[in-house]
Amino acid sequence: MIGKLLDRRYQVVQLLGQGGFGHTYIAEDTRRPGNPSCVVKHLQPVTSDPDFLETARRLFKREAETLEKLGNHDQIPRLLAYFEEDEEFYLVQEFVPGNSLAMELQPGVRWSESQVIHLLQEVLPILEFVHTHEVIHQDIKPHNIIRRSSDNKMVLVDFGAVKQVKMYSQMTPEQLKNETMPIGTPGYMPSEQALGRPYPNSDIYALGMIAIQALTGLHPKNLGEEPVSGEIIWQHHAQVSDSLAAILTKMVRQYYKYRYHSATDARQAIDSITNPNTPIVVAGVVNQILKDYWQQGYLSATKVMRSLQELAKPCYIPPENTTVPLSPPESTPTIPPTLLQGQQGQNLVKSPGFHPFASRGKFQIKRRQLPLLIFGTGAGIILTYGVITTSRPPQQSSSVTAKNPVSETQQTTNQNQAKEKQKDSCIVAVKSSNLRSSSGRRRTGKVVKAGTKLTVTGREQGGWIEISSPESGWIWKSRTKNICSQ
């Protein structure tokens, strides 16, 4: 094939990759000035069956139409041509000089949190564009993300028509009638995609696994799973902040409805820990809280307050001992307000004359407009909190303490009860365990790490015990131990 002229235009100069069903070459376009390089994907069908050839033509045409739509994005290779010669199929695409992300993700080498965040900030906008065009990539993996040499930007490649045709070549004529076939790579492919039913957030799962691989230095196949839920257990392998860990955990939830529904939602979550004080991020977090509520039916006030506390942070601070990312993103100058914690838990602006968005052109917010912004945000938070609290499960009523002085016998009883309560609160997790919610004990996606000290409420049911800290919910009792002195 080397030296062959395809379509009387593309001269093959180098083999780029090969498999049992096709080859990928670097070729020169002899009809353009300077003979620029391009990538030629060549498929050699394993059968000449007319039904299969017709299916292959249809798939290649569909792939070409998809690449034509997506090629307008700077970080997706453009389609240059597609054609058929002697019942063999060819796709010609723009050549992107650079190295794949797989070359950077070396086993045992952990990326810093800043590097991982930068990766997500680059790839998530590409997925937003792809999903907007009603396309699911279905094979997000390190080999399909190229760091372009010219500007160090990430480029998403290989939307997978060749793999589809390979799978169809192995099917019977009856199976050819059903085009629902799984495409993807084990370790990065979620369960619904393995069943042939991918969703846009199947790509989000794959990107989340890449980020976890970067943080831990471990291939996804080497990560453990929770035996009952199947959730990925990974945090104990990485040095990661709680904020980023929560985002990645949600990106890789086993059940697709518990993940971020869109790349936009995931991107806004990343923005909330890097630029937490912008109105767009505030609105995005409140919107996400509402989405979680409608999806799961119950959302604790603790989760709401923790989300709002993240917004109150003046800036994102990565964990200690992190290094500067290889390609730091262009920073947008922001001057977050200094927040003061009030007596009742409100976040107060310390400087009354502060302008959070000064010198931003037509979007400048003046001093007299700031109360309106705070009021609007506060109203949305109050509304969210009100909706959530109206459906909270009934809590056990607290005992009423009489105003009159209690007798000595009552004091002794109260002291004994306090000792019992203190004894019940000295619990630690001896094994990592999933935390279940207080409402029906649904999975929350949070993992209580081994060695974490727990505070129990005293309620038990079916082998589960209820805890109030470090998170409210239920944990499996056999994974805990009482460390109080007997």
C-alpha cells in the first residue's frame, strides 16, 4: 500500500496503525499546494456479502455526514473526503501532529489536581459541541485524545465508523437488521453503553474515568468496585480535594441517571470550584441542586448548605504538593469578595463598597446593583431550601425539657443517657463503604473511607445504622467498630 495513489489524489507514505479489519495511513494530498499530510482510514471487509457491503456503505456515509458537521470545531479533525474503491472503503481526515494522551498517562504516575482540572476544562466544551449536534462519541479514551503540538490543545479524534463496520462484518443476516451494537473500550465504557444503549453522559463517564486514571496513576481495570452497588472505589489512591472528588464520583456513577445529564452541567460543576463567585456559577449550582431534588426525590439540607459553602470560598485552592500543569489554561482575572461568617451562619460581604465584577465592560455591576444580585441569588436559595424541606421525611420529635428544675433522680438519668449517647457516637469505619441517603436509603454516591470517625444517631434497621457525621445517612453496621472504652 505504501506509495499507492488513492482516488488519483492521496499518495500513501506511512503506516500509522493496523488491525485485523483495516489500516490507518499517513498520506499526502497531491492536489493541494505543498502536498499537506492527511490521515486515511482504510477498511478491508472480511466478506463480500451484499447485505454487509450495503450496511458498510450506509455506516460510512453516516460517519462522513457526522464528521462533516463536527469538523467546524477547532479541536475536532475535519473530514476531507470519503470514497469506495474495489469494494473497500476510505475516510480521509485532517492530520493532527501531536501525541496521544495515552503517552502522558504512564502507570504509577499521578497528575496534580490542577492538571486534571485543566484537562476537564478543555475536553468538556468539546463534548458540549458534539452532543449539541446529537452525536455521541462512544469511544472516549486516552488514545483518542491528542495533544496538538502547535498549541498544546486537546483534540478529540476517532468517532468509530470503522469499529462499527468491523462488528457488522461478524453478524448474521438476521442480526444485521438490528443496528444496536455496543461500541467502546472496556474500562472507559459504562454499563448502558455495553448493552448498546449509550446516552450523552456515557461520554461523561469515560472522561471521568480518564481523570481518575490521571489522579491515581492506575488504569480503570485496576480500580476496585463496591460489591453491591458496583460503584468505582478510587479516592484512597489519590490526593484530591473533596470538591473535585465529588464531581468525578458523580461523573462515573454506575446508573446513568445519577450522573451529570450533560457536559454543560459537568463543566459548570468544575467552574464552581475554580471560579465560585460568578453569578452564572451561582445559578448553575442552584439549578443543579433542583435537578438532584427532582431526580432523587429527597435532598438533605446538609447537602444544600455544603454546595452553598463551596460558593462562599474566595478561590479554588488545590491540595498541597501539587505541581504546575503542563499547559495552564488562560486565566480570567477575578477579584472574589472576602466573606465573613455571620452569627446565624449567613455569608456577609465584608467590604460594603466591593465591586465583584468591576471593569468588565457592558457587564459591569455597579454598587447599587449588587444588593439586587445578592437578593436574587438569596431568593433562589430560599426557594430551593423551601421546596426541599417540605418533602423531608418526618424526624423523631425531640424530648421537651421542662422549665422547672429537675429532680436529682432525673439528673442522674440524664447523665446516664448522655454517657450512652457518647458511647454510641464513638464509631469508626473499618472498611470503605457507600453512604445511603436518609430517605429510603438510596445511594448517594459518597464513600466513607476506612478510619473515618462516625457519629451515630442510635437508629438501626436491617443491618444498617444511621449516622449524623461526617455526612447524614445510613452505613452498613458490619463495616464499623466501636472504639470507646467499655
